[in-house]
Amino acid sequence: MNDKIKILGFAGSLRKESFNKALLHNAVSLVPDNSTLEIFELAGIPPFNQDTEKNMPDKVREFKSKIRNADAILISTPEYNYSIPGVLKNAIDSASRPYGDNPFDGKPVAIMSASVGMLGGSRAQYHLRQIFVFLNMYPINRPEVMVNFAADKFDSNGNLMDENSKKLIGMLISNLVDWAILLKNKKVQS
């Protein structure tokens, strides 16, 4: 029997050389021994259309299934225009529909972000937290992982070179796993 906490990670960017995709790939080596991190690619999720929500595209169906089977969610998001990217909002909208079929419900979630700017994606993270309220998700509050000036913190192969950021990501994932275990045990006791 596999008792490992299954974390599903996805990045709110489609760009091949995305710093946020790189953050997720770096996070794989930082997960505790009692957990796994699977990365899901959002490319291919079509624009949300309520007319097709009951007969959803295969990519959305796959995404919903991965969310449902995960014990926890890890999102890495860039910040566009003081908020989350449209591709991320679209993926969340698509997966959380139709109303009453929300696989995010009750899931623990952690956020990290990377940005070439000084604030490291902080405003996008706070907007994402507002979405978690409606989705009934349980976010990790600390540590906040906001990798600023990201172009200086990754090498040309996408390896995160900043030791402080690695430490914070490790702490974030460890807290997410602990939170997932606590919530899982609470459900069993109910």
C-alpha cells in the first residue's frame, strides 16, 4: 500500500522556458520522502465554454481526474497585470465546473511564484487566494515563496541557483505535506 502524499503541481504559464515551470521541476527534488510530486501541463485545455462543461474536452477530464486523485495541490504562477495569467484562471474555471463537481473542494494547496520583477509575483498569489475561498481549498500561509528577479536566479538549464529560494520551497512543500496529512486524518475521524 502506498501511503505517500500525492501532490499535483501545475504552472500558470505555457511558455517553454517559464521560470514557474522551472520552479516546479526544481521542487521535485525537494519533496519529503513521504510524498510525490506529479507535474501536469496545462497546454491543451481549451478556453472555458459553459456550453461544453457537461461534455468536457478530454484534457479537462484528465485534469479533473488528476486533481481528484491528488492529496494536495502545488501551483506555481507568474504575475500578469497585477493578477494571475488567463491560462491559469481558465484551467481552474474549466476543472471546477459544472457547479457541484469541484475536485478542488477541501484540497490543501500551496502557491509559489517567480517573476523578473521585484515583487516576485506577490499580487498574483493574493488573487489566487481569493479564488481558493470560493473553491473551498485550504492554502498554506507560510512560508511565502516569491522568487523575485528570477532571470538572475536560474541557470540556462532552468536549475534554481538561489539557495534561500530552495530552502523556502522545501519548507513550503513540507508544510503542505503536513497539512495534507492533518486534513486526511481529520476526514478519517469524521
